[in-house]
Amino acid sequence: MKNSTLFYNEEQVLERTNKRLDEFKRQSADQLNEQENLISDYDKLLKQTKLLVTLTERQQHQLDEKNQEHKSFVKIVTEDLKTPLVGIQDLTELLCNRFDQLPQERIIELITVIKDTTHQVFDLISQMICLNNIESNNINFNLAVINILPSLKSLIDEYQNQAKLKEITIEFDSIDTEYNCLADEQAIVKVFNHLISNAIKYSLYGKKLTIKLIQDDWHVRCEIQDEGPGISKEDQKKLFTKFNNLNAQPTGGELSVGLGLFIVNKLVKAMNSSIWCESELGEGSIFIVEFPKNLS
């Protein structure tokens, strides 16, 4: 009887022990799940924090860029625009005060300088207006198949006098009478206008500027080649950026603020076309613009 009771008590003890062990296992499992949940929550919080830091850094970078752009615009107004305007004012006062005393050749020379400086100021203002329109998406493109030859020839004729001031010869090479491609006529004039102006601006005195039109079954290509100092590989990486600060400088003291190629690139891309530069230091540069002949 005692052995039976003892056996019974041992069974109860074993049963209670197993129950406590099961309960401990459940509690341990619950605690483990809770810890895993905490770790998971912590991991999510860490990822969110990292994302927030990244977004904050990106916003700070954008803010820094905006501040830098603002400083660049202030510089344009206070320096790049002010300097030529002061020069125009001084030359105009000189003409007014000493017009009867100056020889005719000197008067013509001063008027030519005033005209060229005014053109540079007008070009800079036009670039700023165009930049504002691009960044505010306020430009409407009318893409159509057009013959770009007449517009290009007209611009070359307009720039002959400016090229002669630096004794630069402009050579134009085209075989066909029509170079039809898909483009916006106003935008394409802006593109060629800046590229030709830029080539003259950075060409050395007494050199040659070569402009070519080439076409195949799919594309029309315009190549504008100068004999300037060339562009380093490092500068080529930032050619089409806004307010770029390149080592190459205009050879005749012309005005340059680093907006033109940025605008040109935006206009070319908006016409589903391509632009790039091929250059070596000391060997000049070739700017190439390629337009599709149709939508396909």
C-alpha cells in the first residue's frame, strides 16, 4: 500500500514537473518571440532612421545647391552684367564728351565695341530667361520635320563679322541641298547660335572654325570644330552642367557664365536628339549634335 502511494506521488511530481517544464518552455518561447519582435521593430526603426538621415542629407544637398545657384545668379547680376554695362556707359560718355575731337576711325571702333558688348549682355539675359523657362517647364516644343540648312547658313553669315574681329575663318561644308530632320525650329536656332558663338569665343586668334552637315538614312549630324586650346577630360565631365567652372577661358575676354552648354543640352534632349564633345588638350574641340530624321 505504501509502495503504491509512493508510486502515485512520484507520478504526480513527474506530472507537475512536466507541466512546469512545458510552461517554462512556453514562457521561453513567448519571451524569445517577444525578443525577436523587439529586434525586428528595432531593425525597422534603424532602417527608417537611416532613410530619414539619407533624405535629410539629400535635402541639405539640394538646399546647398539652391544656395550656390542663388549666389551664382547674384554674381551674374552684380558682376557679369554690371561690368559690361559700366563699360558701355564709360564709352558712351567718352563719345558724348569728345565726339568732335575723335577721328572717325576711333569713333567707329568705339561704336563697334559698344555694339559687341551690348550683344554679349543681351545674350546673357536671353540665357537667364531661357534657363528660367526650362526649369519652370515653360517651353513648348513644336517638333516637325524641317530643313535645318537655311537656319544654319543664316547664323554662319551673322557670325562672320564677329569671327573677323579675331581673324577667324569660318568654313562651311555641306554636300546636299536639304537636311531634313525632326526638330523645333526655334530651339535649333538657339542651339546652333550658342555653339557657333562658343566656338568663336574659345578659338585662338587667326585660327579656323569648321562647320559640317552630314546625314545618313536615320540621322542629320552637325559638327562644329574649333582650333582652340581643347578641353581636359576632367572638364568634359562637367561641360553640360549649370554654372560650370572650366579651366578653358574665352580667348578675347568675352563674357561667359557657364549657362550656355547647360541650356543647349536641355534643348537638344527635349528634341529627342544627342549632343557630345570630342576634344584633346592642345588640339581643339568638336561639338556634335545629332538629330533623328523621324519619330522612329
